Amino acid sequence: MKRTIHVNEEAARCLLCEDAPCTKVCKHGDPARAIRAIRFGNKKNAWKWIECCSEADLEQAEKACIHYDHPLRIRELLDAVKNDAVAIDNIPSLSIDFCGIHCENPFFLASSAICTNYDMVARALDMGWAGVFYKTICKQEIREVSPRFDAVKDGTSFAGFRNMEQLSENPYEVDFDILRRLKKDYPNKIVVASIMGRQEEEWTELAKMAEEAGCDAVELNYSCPQMRMTGMGSDIGQNPELVTFFTAFVKRSVKIPVIPKMTPNITHINNPAMGAFFAGADAISAINTIKSVTMSPQAAVSGKQTISGYSGRAIKPIALRYIYQMASNPIMKNIQFSGIGGIETWRDALEFIQLGCHNVQVCTAVMEYGYRIIDDLVLGLQTYMAERGIEHVSDLVGEQLPNMVLPSDLDRETMAYPNVDRELCIGCGRCYLSCRDGGHQAMTFDHVTRKPNIDGQKCVGCHLCRLVCPTGAIGITKRFNKK
């Protein structure tokens, strides 16, 4: 069935309102929840929230839309996903063990601004997050700047996010009391203390305090990119000897699992990672934010700019690269990984798991959309597992590692041609322009019919045309031997 609406594009226009007006006027369903499901990769599940809605319900919802430009085409959008609906008879469990600790699902809050006090974390745990890597605790005075955030925008969403925030501003005694209360009130949730010291005695003291507070594990922050003082954060993570030294000290001081957090601001992440491994680390977290510069005048601090950390969707491919490099290292085959970097949907999380992670940590997506995204993370992964007949998340861990090869080992004897679906093609000519000016001049464009044509003699199968097509009208053929 050919659709007259671009489902993902229209859903991306949704402002994801709090107390959504479209749902408030809908008597028999929840269109806002359905649209949110589409937005976060759960198109197959969207219909369940509006299947009892009448045409009048959805018409009222559309009229109530407060979009700043023009209301979402709610009726067309939700009607377009009707045929995608799936029913899951046996909902798989998402439980998985990490460092010998049983977790209800693989989704954790990352150490950051999203988990800085008791009420915040408790609300997240109540909503279904498996646990928290609490904001990094230290013994130094933290004085933050204002403003401290900036974003590279993609429409109304963050393509990337710049963060100048440092560590917890709370006195360390207060933070450990918060962790103690969280573990007491949520005994089945996982509470991990993230810590940062200045010398070995401080590292071990903070680790012992985490253990005494009842924390399940301790994460060693070797990766914060914006510390005011040298010899801390990513300065440690870039030095394999210091990583080994501090990790070994902490391991000798506590019985709970020790999880060093790696910096991406380094060429060869395996060097410090192996240092952590040989020092006895139980797992490795990766990655923290990437050093960056944004130049927005609104983000200047008293007219000045600086280098700080970059996160969000833009860094996911870089994070996956580092996870793969560590997970494929035969020396570290017995260590577990916690994946971080650009995770927004369940598909993002799945990619980290398939490359070897036993859990994932989420930060920027929560800062942008709130804790509620846990609903679609859980639902999406459960649906995927049910459709594949997979019973345990652990069966997904590392399953894509065998498909990762060196560039020299890729198939260079065959190619796959792009294929244009002329019914979906709207005649914009984007494919032609990109192929002409950025590809191999293998497309022509009929300005009368407004349809592109592929020249098989010139096409090299690079698929730039497919990537720029706004309607998904260009697909892939089967592979052929090169001529």
C-alpha cells in the first residue's frame, strides 16, 4: 500500500507535549502516546493506543494540537500505521546479569545531570529504569558556569549536545546518603556510584564510602573532558599507566564490582582499557563525551567560549567503534561492557548490545525527552526479541561481532544496484543532483516526467542516491558480480 504521508517525518514534527492536549480531548485513546511510539521506533506498536478511537476522536485531537506551525496530520499519520500493527503473545523478559548483578532490563541512567538527587532517581526507577550510574561524586568544590549547555539542532531536536557541566555539586556525604536511601528504598534496582579522586587515597576512600552506602558497584570516572584541574577526568583516561594504577588501588579496597569509564578523547582506546582489565576491572563503561567546540553566542559565558563535551545522536557511530574495538580484543574477552553514546531508541541500544554490551546508559535523550523514553526502549526491544523468537537479552550480546571485519576483508567482487520505486518517487531530483555533483554521474533526470533514471554502465553501487531520497523511494537490488 503506497502511503500519502511520510510517517517518520510527520511524527518527528510532534512536540511530545507534557499533558498533551491532543490526548486530553480524545475520549477513547491516547494519540500522543501512539505518536511517541512512532517517534521512538515503535511504529508496529502505535496502533494499540488508538485502536478504539473514532474518526471524531482523532479529529478533535488534531484540532487540539498546539504545534507552533500547523497541527500534525494525526488522522493520516495514525491511519498509515494501522497495517503495521503486531500482537505479541509471549512477552520476553529483558532481565540480564551484569557483573554478577541481576538487572530487570539493560537500561540505565548515565552519570550526568539526569541523576543528581534522590527525587530524580526515584522517579526514574519508578518509571522502569533498571538502575542508575549516579552523577560523579568527588571531594573537591564544584563551581559550574552559566549557561553550561548548547546544542546542534536538527529541526526541533538535538543532533548533538554540548555539555560544560562537571561533577556533582553536592557535598560528597550528601550524595552517599542519597545512594544509601535509594538502595534501601529500591532494593531490586541497581545503584552504581560514579566517583573521581585526585590521588590514590581519595579514590579508595570514595570507593569504600560507596560500598558502605550499599551501592551495587562503583564506576571510576577516568573520562570527564571538562575538569578545571589537570590530572583528573580524561587526563587519567588518556594515560594507561594511571588507569592501571588507580583501578588496581580501588579493586584492592572494595569487594563490589569496579567499572572504569573510558574516554573517547584518545586514538587507541584499547591501551587504557587493557590497563583497566589487567588491574582487575569487572567491566568497562564507554564512552564519555567527546571534546568539542560550538560557537553559539547564546552559549558563551560572559562572552567567552571553551572546549567541552559533545554527546547525543551525532556521536553514536563513534561510540560503537570504541565498543567494537574493545569487545573484539581477544585479550579482554572475559570482561563486560556498559555502552554509552547517542542512545535514543531501542534500536540504538540494540546495536550496542549486539556489539558486546550487557547494558546501556542513556543521558542526552533523557535530558531532551524525559525519563518516559524507557517505555519505548523496553517495548521496542521486547517486540524485536519476540519477533525473532529470542528469549534472553544475553543471547543478543555480541551477536554481530562475527560480521565485523577489516576493510581489506570486505567483498569487493560484487555490487548491489539501487532501484527506484516510481510510485513512491515524487520527482524532487535530489538523487540526480547528489549523484551528479557528489557521486559518479550515473543518473539522468527527465524534466518533463520528473523521474530519474539509473545508467547501469556508470553506476558503481555507492548508494548515495538512496541515502538522500526523502521518501524512501530508492531501495537495493540483490548482489551481482561486477562486470
